[in-house]
Amino acid sequence: MATNGQIERAVAHLKAQKDPNISATARELGVERRTLSNRFRGKTVSHEEATSSA
């Protein structure tokens, strides 16, 4: 399972791409494609963000 840091790095990597390729980035950085896709598209947030009270 990928750590939150790995997922955040993968999202940053996608944001830097002209045409984001979620599958290739997930393979390259060792994260689940679906998790990366959901996080990149804003459908989910990290556990820390979900449980913060701020």
C-alpha cells in the first residue's frame, strides 16, 4: 500500500504534466491507479484531511 506521501508526490507529478497520464504515473511511482485517479480528481482526500477538525 502506498503511503500518503507517495500519493501526494504522484498527484504533484500529474499536475506538472501537460497531458496527465494517471496509469503511467501510478505504475512509475508505485501507487494504485484508482487511488491516484480519485485523489487527482478530488473525489477523495487523505485520511489526515478527512479526520482533521480544522
